[in-house]
Amino acid sequence: MQASPSFRSIAWGQSLGMEKSDSARSDIVFGAIFLGLAVFTLFMSSQLFERVQAGLSIRTFPNFVGVGMAVLALMLLAKGVRAMREEHGASEHRGASGREAAAERSLRDLFQPSFVLRGLGFAVLGVVYTQVIRQVGYVVATPPLIFCAMLLYGEKKWYRLVLIPIIVTAVLFHLFRTFFRVPLPRAGLW
């Protein structure tokens, strides 16, 4: 009996029979999509009415997101192009039937029940989070969400399961409250 691949192996295209060229193509496609989304974000933020409040423009956060997304998209594109170049020489030694079989395996394995269930589980977590955050606030609702998401995607080290949700919540809270001056949902619990 073969064990199902972990989320990390699915995310990186390993142990699915996915060839490097398949992974490289998806890197290029998603890099291009996210680069387009980044350009759209930057364009839309340039259309916002310039209003400076407490030293920050209303455009600051969207520009921050757009530039960050563009940098990551370009890195993903570069990774995909580099992998395609490396694979180009090896692809001549392999027939078309081998590539087609690998593509069929990767598509079939992408829709394994474990992968689909993780996605549905994360969607349920998101819905529950949007309801709970109204009742208990950001600081109380966010660490359990991150904890559950980490469990759902296979994290097993207890110190990571404890520390990462607390640190991420604290950093994001401080970033939004202090730097961006955006109030986060609060409740009577804190």
C-alpha cells in the first residue's frame, strides 16, 4: 500500500510523477498570472485619490502589496524559465508518450481525495474564521486559524504549531495597527 504524498510534495510537484517541465510550465503560468495581478493592483492604487493621513498615503498598502507580488512573481517566472532551459536538453531523449503519461499522472494525483479534502478544510476554516472574528476579535481568532491550517497541511512539530501562530498574529497586528493605522476587529474579550 503506497502512502499518499504530503502537501509539500504536491505543492512542489514531487512524487506525483510530475516532471520538471510540468512544474516549470506551471511556475511560468502562475508567475505570469501573478505579475499581471500585481500590475493591475499597482494601476488601481494609482487611481486612488491621494489623501495623506498620519504620514501615510492611502496608496501605501496597495503599492506595498503590488510591488511585493511583482517581485515574487518575477522570481517564480525566473525559476520556471531556468528549469525549462535545464529540461530542454533532457527532453530530446524522452518521447512524447512519456510526457503525456506524466501529465496524466500529475493531473490525476492533483485530484486525490486527500488534496481536495485539505482544500475544502481550509475553505471551512475561512468561513468559520470570518464568523468567529466578529465575536472574539482578531487577536483571539487568528492564532487558532493559523494553528488549524498548519495542522491541516501536515505540520507536526509542536513548537512550530505554538510559536508561529502567536508570532504571526502579533507581527501582523502590530504592522496594521502601528504602521498602516488600520483598526482590526476587536471584541470585549481584550
